[in-house]
Amino acid sequence: MHRPAFVPHAAKDAFVLRTNVFVPGITTTAISGRLYVVHKQSLAVLLGDRPEVPTGPAGDGSLYLGTLDDAPCFARVLDEPAPPGGTELVPLRQLFGALSDEDFGVAGRALGLTSWDRDHRYCGRCGTATARSAAERSRVCPACAHPAYPRLSPAVIVAVERDGKILLARNARTRMPFHSVLAGFVEVGESLEGCVRREVTEEAGIELADIRYFGSQPWPLTNSLMIGFTARWARGELVEDPTEIAEAAWHAPDALPEVPGKLSIARALIDDFVRRHGA
Ligand SMILES: [Zn+2]
């Protein structure tokens, strides 16, 4: 789930028996299964040789997610940091690579859907208590029929190249030490390509050509979907927006500053640039 699908896997995997297949679902007759118990941005796991998601009775109020390898998966949110017996709360970020990719993806769904479910207990239009729909992933108001769907915020992220160099910037708002490709949230009424152009012009003052889709990555920690692009510099010189960007510059593939970790599509874009330029 976390890796952008920029390599076509279909042909390679055609004769491989697939394991760890998640099938989303809304309702089930099952009353127990795999339990994705979350508190804030952490997941309750059994700590052994490698962390594992516990199994057990779903309990009242659990949210059914679907099946993973035919096992029902349920999500539950904890208001207090009191994980079920034998488990410990571990920040989801730290479980990357420790859980299987699919399991990590289900945990991300658990995090995103439980927070949505909890934040939409009352109708945003008339204030009546809502109920979960049995037909689709929504909560519906019994008084005015207003539905609430899980919210997803699309964001673009783009690797811009000029003469064999990549544009990397340090964000002015975070204390993160690394330099990364530019990103920003899509506005209402905007196309993805339009957002790529606007963000890069606003933050770095340049114009782009040859904007191409790269891949995408769900980012449940902020209910986002990151949509990655590559692009070429077309015109203009770098002028940083000081409210967004602390420092922006063109970097050669063999002289990169500190870049984001393997978890991110940002890093996949940077690695792809380095690969294509043979550093
Ligand atoms: Zn209502």
C-alpha cells in the first residue's frame, strides 16, 4: 500500500499465488477476527519476533473493514491509551516494514476510518445523531438523510528536473532537517495538473512543462492521498515563498542533501530521479 505503483507488477505476478489480499467490506456476520485497535496515531500490536495484530471478539461499536486473507478485520478506537491485554501501542509509522504491506494498509484504513466514524456521530446539517449505513461506507442522518462519507484530501507531490538536476526544498513550517520535492493540497475545482503548476509557481516561482503521472500513496495519518508527478522546468528562476519554503535549490544526483525516508512517495520520486540519471 505504501509503495507507489510506478512499476507494472501485473505481468510479473501473473503466475504467483497472491497472499495477503485485502477485500474491503461494510457488513459481516462474523463476530471476531483481526482487531486493529487504534489510539491517536498508534496501533495495538502483540510484540514478538515481529509485531502482530491481535485476534479476538470484535466487541460493540467496532467498525468492520473487510477481510485480509479471508479473515474478518475490525477496527476499534481507544479514547484512553489502554491497549487490550498483551498488546502495546506502537506509532503506525514505526510499524512500516514490520507489518506486511497489506497489513500496514489495513491499519491505515483502521486509523482513517475510526477517526472519520467518531467525528461524524452527529449530522453536520441538522445536528441529529447519525447511524452507520449498511449499504456503503457512510453515516446517514435519520432526520434529514444527509450522508457523511470518509473524507480524503488529495495532495500533489512533484519532482521537477532542470538539466539533470532535481528541485529540492526544505519546508519552512516544519523542523524536519531534510530537503524534499514540492507538494501541496488540491483546491476545490482544481485539476491535479493545475495544482502541480500552481504549487510550484507559488512556492518556487518557476513554470513547468511535461507534467506526467508517477504513482500514488495513501497517507492515512492525515487522511490524504498523495498523487505523485514528474515535470521539467520550463522557465523562470527560483524565487522561494518564505512562508512555505526555507531553502530551495537544484541538486545533482550525486550530491543530494538529506532526503526523506524510504516510507514516502517523496523518496520514491527522488530515488527514481537518481536511477534515471545513473548516479
Ligand atoms: Zn440531518
